[in-house]
Amino acid sequence: MAIEHVNRRGDAYFLHEGTTRTGKPKFFFSRQRDGTLAGAIPPGYEVYESPNAQVFLRKARPKVVTDEEIAIVERGVRELAKLAYFVIDVKDRSIVVHLPNENPAFLEGSVMSRFGLKAGVGVAREVQKFLSYSPMMRFVLVDERTRQFATERWCFLGSIDGWFPLSSSRGDLESLVARYCHHLGQESLFELT
């Protein structure tokens, strides 16, 4: 049986297997069903979907952040920032919040008029197909024993694109989420220092 992964945009990806020029096994995902399909995920590997819905096979990484910690951030973005479109990605010790590069409200209006849909799940599913995402904020686990996190935001100043640590941003995750998540999707995010 072929390994299939349907990404958040509704596209099906199939795991293929082959060999490198040196004869070593190789695995990759493709939207094409033809070719040699893998019947199982190789031991020590996992399926990874990037924030922009690309599907990869990667070496399994040790889980450092808990599912509950991820849920705290997700709940904070949904309830405090009041955002419906976002992606949470876990990179090693970081819980990264990605926001859309496009205007979701504009896309919702376009989708409703073009496809004759009313606001709801069907519209959100169609809008999701057009969105691309960029990292905006992350919560980095700095102490595994005490579960202390630090907060950083993405800096868009051309010469220093990268993560910018927020001062006084170290503490328990729930407090940091309460202090910073409401800035997501707002101009105030870029004023945080």
C-alpha cells in the first residue's frame, strides 16, 4: 500500500523510493502517483509538512516541546490575536507562529464571489489554497527543567532579517503567550523590542 499524505491545501503527495547513483536508497514525496511508490516510511524518518504546505520526508527529530505547549500557543493565537489563518511549526526547541503573506479577508471575498460560496468552512478551505506564510513570532524553550521560554519576533529590516529577541521575554509559556500573542497581525508587533 502506497504512503499518501494530503497537505493542508488538499493536495495528495505520494512517497516514492529509488536509488542514488551510488546505489543507496532514496525517498521523496511527489504529487505524481506514477513511479516506484514506497510501501512504508523508512525507520527513523517522518513526514514533515512545511508552513507553506510542501511535503518532505526527513529524519525523525527528538520531541523537545510538548503537545500541550504547542496547544497553548495555538490557543493564544486563535483567542488573543483573533486570527483564523496561521500555521504553527515546531523547529527543535522553538514553537514558530507563521502568518499569511496575503490578505485573507480579501481572498475570502474573492472566493465567495467566484465560487458562489457563503462564509464558512468551505470558504476557509478554498482560501487556504492561496495563502503562503512567513514566520512572525516564536517561543524558544531555554530551560527544559523549568520549562522557561523566551519570545522573539521576526525582524524585516533588509540588512538584518532574522529573529529579534524581545527584552523581558523570558518566563513560563502561558504568561508569554498572554503578553505577546495579541500583537500578531497588528502594527504593534513591529514596535516590540
